[in-house]
Amino acid sequence: MTLTESPAALNAKGLEWFAAGQADQAEQLLRQAYRLMPDEPAILVNLGLALIQQGLVEPAERCYRLALHSRELRVRRSAAKNLGFLHLWLGDFERGWRWHRQRFAGEAFETSQWQGEPLNGQWLTVWNDVGMGDAFQFVRYTLPLVQRGEKVRWAVHQSQLALFRHHLAWPLGEVVDRNTINRETIGPHIPLMGLIPVLDPDTRWGRSFSDPTWQLPAPLATSATGLCWASNPGDRTMHAYKSSQPERLLQLLPGPNTSTPLLSLQTDEPEAHGRLGLAPASKNWITTLQQIGRCDQVLSVDTAVAHLAAGAGKPVQLLLGTPPDWRWRQFPGNQNLWYQGLRTLPLRGCP
């Protein structure tokens, strides 16, 4: 870096280092950018991300709280959302959900958002506001609604529609493309991450959930070990942090001469597939579920495939970055980790 670089350039370079998984380098650049432009709180949101990725919770919280005073609504929303995740990570669910709820502050659809009041026969639209893996994991929160007779409309990414329509272990009233709904006119609705604090504020029920989420396609012989080593490349902020090399997963197998066939559940990644002599997985979720059905175990990083496999009842060894995402934190009296057959391991270093 040079003394002539602008704050905007330093901020951009900091984000590039963060995307490369170098949070400490990102922190240095973002600190310098903010010193040069202290009236730009958006830099503080980025700096907070770099700090929390290093486990520096208190400095990250200070950054987010300062960013709450931004003149820009989008910056205030981002700061509130990240502050919410920080408190969820700490196990302070009351504050965590309260701050996280503000990520949609000022949206017109807030007035019709469901707060848990009686629905009296109206349809409730639950729309996924987060990633595909979150939909696989948190769809369990629709089950108590269905069991008490509510009419649930489930709105997710179009690539997931057939999977939820035909292989979810309990029926939903409707499964629709989330891009086709109008939240201002559709009636009672709630974002998926907003449904959790309404039904299960401390996540104890969800963490202890043991019912199967998926109905596997026709039974197949289970003789393979499934591998998924890279997260969504479209998420530049978390891709490097959550991803690994397939050889790191292979270290979890009993020995170098294991005879268990390997089956890739990973899309793309042509170089790694070629190196291992494996075929990449299909981008069709039902096909992926069929492949999971052939596995007797799955080794995966923190991505949607891990949730799909664990929800199908397969043993999963899940490699996590440090510090882990809030949902994988364990708390006194609340040691469950969402899936009975899932074991977590550090992504970096030795098993």
C-alpha cells in the first residue's frame, strides 16, 4: 500500500484481502481507510467483519455500534444485522434477535410481517431471506405450524422448488419461487430467519430436532463416502473462509488405503475433480439428494450439501472455520448441534 492511496481504494483492497481469507491483512487496510475517512461508517461495518473473523468480539461490536449512526439506511441495516449475529454468537439470543430484526428497518412490508398472532385460517408465507443451506436447515420450523393446522406457503430459490415439493418429509401448503411474491400484498408473511425467534427464541427446540427432514429417493446401496469441500463461490465474503481442499477432507478417513469409494457432492471445481479422478456433482438438488442416498457418510465444509445430508440422516463430519458461525456454537445446557449424526471439526490444522 502507498501513502497516496485513497480511502475508497484501501477499503476495496481490504475487502479483497477479506475475500481471500486474510482477515488480519484486511483489518490493517480497513483501519487505515477509516482513519483517512472517519465520517464513512460503512468502512466500520467491513472492519467489524474482519475483526469478528479473528475472534475479536468487543472491537467488532464497537465498530457495528458506531456504524449504527450512519446517515445511510443500508449501512445502519447492515450494522444491525451483523450486531445481531454477534450477539447470537455470544449466546445472547434476546439481543441477537432484536438487532437482527432491524435488517429490514424501514421496509413497507414490515407492517404485515407476522409476529406470532393467530392466523385464523390465513396463509402464512415464509420466505427465505438467507442462503440455500439455511432453507434446508431451518425448514424444520414449518413443521410445528403444519402440525397445528396452519396453511404455510414456503418461498425459496427456484432451484429448490422441486426438492421441497417432492422430498420434504412433511407436506407444505404451497412451495413457490421467492422472486414471484409481493410481500406488501401477500398477507401475513415472515422471513425465515424471523421465524426462529417467534417459535424458538433460544433455539433449544431446533437444536434438538431429530425427525428426518427429507424422504430419500428409491433406496440405493450405501457404500460411498461423499465429499464437498467448497462453499458458494458467489459469496465472496465467506467463500475462502468456509472452503478447503478435498485432500483435507480425505485426512478424516481411517487410513490412506481405505477401500471406500469416493463420491463428489461438489459442483464446479474442475481442477480438484481432475486431480482426484472424480466427476462433479449435478446442480440439481434432487440428483444431489439421490447421490447422498448412496453414501454411508459425508465429509463436508459448512455449505448447503452438509445440511441436506445431515437432514437425510447421514453421518456428517463438518469442517468449520474458526471462529465458527453462530449456529455451531455450543452453550451450557444447550450442547446439541441441530443434527444427531453430525460431528464438527476444525477446518484448518489436523483432525
